[in-house]
Amino acid sequence: MAGHARPLQLTVMEHQFSNGRTLKLVVGDITRQQADAIVNAANSALAGGGGVDGAIHRAGGPSIMQELDKIRAEVGGCPTGHAVVTGAGKLPARFVFHAVGPVYRDGTHQEPAWLASCYRKCLELAEENDVKTISFPSISTGVYGYPIRDAAPIALRETSRHLDRPETTVQAVLFVLFSQADYDVYSACLRATSTRDG
Ligand code: APR
């Protein structure tokens, strides 16, 4: 391979469904992407943290945590596989959906089901709140240790199924991947699915 230039790596990939809805992948920081709703990879205590959670609270300002404080006081937190909604503070969005992904152990402790549930709950919240565009990070594949090669097919399957439905307010799903390596995994998976499904 020495002497060969690396092929150009595209950092945007878009899949259009037959009903006109779109699923798009980009590399970037989710706090900088405009969308009706931004999804956070949160924890059950809704207590904030590092990774995308930290970035969302830093960029969105204190109002998001104030709303989470109220939710925590009312219902105690958010179980794995579920999501709660707040405003988006200073973020370029109307809502943040705080989804709690599974901590990965070995893949046999319901992690795939919990991860799929996270995406579905966020899409349900999108429908309830008349959200047309929603951006997701790669839930659970950071601190929570879910192997991205196993997580990406689940994320893409759940969002694609939703976009394919005849009745949905969601017109566009955007995955904002934080590194080229993560993007490459998602794009290979999306390409494989698109080729298989036509
Ligand atoms: N934009 C997009 N993606 C990001 C950003 C960002 N600004 N920052 C981090 N990421 C990526 C990570 O690189 C990873 O691929 O988001 C993915 C999810 O990683 P984490 O944020 O660590 O989320 P998760 O694995 O679900 O762990 C959740 O981490 O921060 C804590 O409070 C959070 O306890 C919870 C846990």
C-alpha cells in the first residue's frame, strides 16, 4: 500500500427513504448542530457527567440541570432504556431528550434491548413533541463501553424503522459521530443496510 493515497473519507452520508425522509451521518459536536431535539447520553440519576452529557450541559447552560432537578424530585431519575425531556437552554434546539443507555457488560444482559429501547423512547418523545428533526449521539459507546460495532446496527435499525413508517412527524434523523473512526463504523453499517434493503 505504500505510496498510495488514502481514499477520500466522506464525513457526510445521507440515506433517503422512499417516503422522502432522511437519515444522515456527520462527524462533529452534537451541541453545534441545529435540530428540533438533541439527544443526550445521560445516566439514571440525570446528574450530568462527562462525554456528550458534559458537553450538552456546558453548552446549554444551567436551565437544563434545573429542569432535571425538578424531574428528579418528582420521579427520582430515569431508568435504563428510557428518556426524559427538557428544554434546550442555549443549544440550537427546542428540546433535549436525556436517554439512559445500558452499561455494557458482555452483551448478554439485555444490553441490545435496552439500547434499542433508548432510541425508540426518544422517537416516541419526538412524536409527542412534534419534532421534525432529531440528532443523536452514539448512545452507550463511550463511558458505558458498548462496542460501537454492535451498537451502530441497533441505532440505525431503530431509527430507520421509524423513518420508514407511513405516519411520523419526524422527517430527518441526524447521527453526530464524535470521531472519524466512529463515523466509519456507522457509515459502513448504513451502506450495508441500504445495499441489502435496496
Ligand atoms: N458530540 C457528539 N458526540 C459526543 C460528544 C459531542 N460533543 N462528546 C462525546 N461524544 C461521543 C463519545 O465519543 C461517544 O461515542 O458520544 C458517545 C457516547 O459517549 P458518552 O458521552 O460517554 O455516553 P455513554 O457511553 O452513553 O455513557 C453515559 O457518561 O458522561 C456520562 O453522564 C453520562 O454517566 C453517563 C455516561
